Amino acid sequence: MANKANNLSHTKWLCKYHIIFTPKYRRKVIYHQYRKSLIDIIKILCKYKGVEIIEGHMMPDHVHLLLSIPPKISVSSFMGYLKGKSALMMFDRHANLKYKFGNRHFWAERYYVSTVGLNDATVKKYIQEREKHDITLDKLRVREYEDPFKG
């Protein structure tokens, strides 16, 4: 399904992109209570635009997506749509986020995108291994707070 060329009225296309984006200030909010909501929101928004999610993972402080975006939609316009609408939907679903993220800025302005081509298996493997690596690093970093002024 992912390696099969898609059709528009006058076009056969196979456009796959590896996209990474982060919450504002790289806050680690994705893995906890908001993970399920973000997954649902991103799936809904991609379905609205006709974008296929080939692979996707929510890391503690960023999102990895391998997407098949039709050529009639530019990557930058789709990312503006995805980040803008998902932020609004998150603030509607979770009213307490308005106090943590002032002025409804949930995502950072920047994102990373690279074209994949026909070797999407390599990118899928990288995304899956990166998730395992980030989870183990996050477990290693968890320490109880120690007051430096106590003896």
C-alpha cells in the first residue's frame, strides 16, 4: 500500500516525507495524559486532507511521522494546517493547557522534513529504533529531586 503509486486525475504519484516537529519549548507533554488525544487528532486531520500515515510515533518531546502527502498539497501548507488545527483542537479538549501554553501556542514554529523515496523501510526502522532509544534515555534520566543545599 505504501509503495504503490497513487492516482489523481492526471497524475501518478508516490510522495513520502519524514517529518519531525516538537511542542513549544520542547516540553515533555506528549507521553503523558495528552498522548492519546494527540494521536486521535493527528489521524483525523490527516484523513481530512487525504494524507496517509505510513508510520508515526509520539516521543516524549517530539513527533515522528512518515506521511504520504498528495502533490496537490505542499508540505509547508499541510504542516501549517496540521500544527495549527491540532493546537486548537488540543486547547478545546484540554482547557487546562491554556495556562501552561499561553496564547494557544502548543507547537514550536519549526519542523524537519525530508523526502523518503522508495527506501521507506529504512526510515520506518529508524523511527522505531529512535523511539526505543528515547524511552531508555528517558528512564535513565528520571531521578528524584535532591536539594543541593542540604548537607
